[in-house]
Amino acid sequence: MADAAERLEPPFTPLKAAVFTVVDLETTGGAPPEHKITEIAAYRIEGLQVTEEFTTLVNPERSIPAFITSLTGINTAMVIGQPPSRDVLPGLLKFLGDSVVVAHHSQFDRRFLDNELALAKLKPLDNTDLCTSRLARRILPWLPSKSLGNLSAFFGIVIPHRHRAAADALATCELLLIFLEYLESRSLTSLEQVLMFQYGDMEYER
């Protein structure tokens, strides 16, 4: 761990001083640009506590496939009167600010957000990225599945409405806080150390 720590440049950000925003999206399925966002939930974490929320349905301006409705419970009728992403994204960007953006399988969420930011002629996200799936693979390599559902079951986290953005985002908040507490107990006490750890560039004390 010492070698990795030497590559870090101060000042360091204690985990309790870091600001995270946990994001979860529901979509029409697949991948952009064919598929679009149908729901966004974001929760701000400050002082290792959830402090604010941003949640909204989004009109994808296309139909929602039946198999997605069966998974999420979101149907086309529910989103027809909702704002499209181009009207929602400025508010989301303001809510994110310069916080660390956290998601489970963050590449999926970022791909959708960047696509719709581009369509809205807005800049792609440049926030620091932290992925709870990556953290799970490093902390629990022996666990067969690192899905949000499986990890939640493992830690006893209740998800009342699985595959709805708010419920999944809150479960991800709980998961993140569990992981941060564990890493802090293993002497990874700064945001910079945790960010390095997720990519395998730092180890914790065993």
C-alpha cells in the first residue's frame, strides 16, 4: 500500500468530507442511441449521510417495450406527460455539481447520460466516477454475482421496488456506505485512495 500512497498528491480528501451523488437510471432497454432514459434518481451523500434527492420520470419520446414494462413497471402512458431529457438534464447537472458520481455498473448510466447530454447539446459529464460494482469485485471477489440485487440480499438491504430508479439508487447508497466504512476500517481513509482502489491501483490492510 505504501507504494501506491506515494503516487497520491496532497491535499487528500477525507471520506467524511467527500460529496457523492448516487445515480440510477431506468431506460427503454438496450443501449443508446436507440434506447432512451425513462427515469432518473439521484441522491447526494455528504458527511456519509444522504442529504438531498432528485427524482423524475422522463419522457423518452418513444414507446417502452412490453418486456421493460414488465421489469420496471414503467409504461408508455406513465411517461407521455413527463418532461423529455433535454428539459431534465440541466437540473440534474446542477444537482450533481462537482460531486463524485456513483452508480452500480456506472458505465451503463454514463453511456446513456452522455448520449442524451449530446442530443441536448450539453457537455458530457466530467465528474469523477466511482462504481459500486467495481468496489464489489475488489472487496468480495468470491461472491458469485455482483448484481445490485444479489449484493443487497447479501447485506440485508431491502429494495421495495426493484428496477425503479429511486429504490435502486437508495440501495446503492446503502451499499456505498457499507463499502466506504469497510475500506476506512482497512486504512483507506481518503477519497483518493478509494478511487485508486476501485481500479486495483491500491490495496487495503488485511
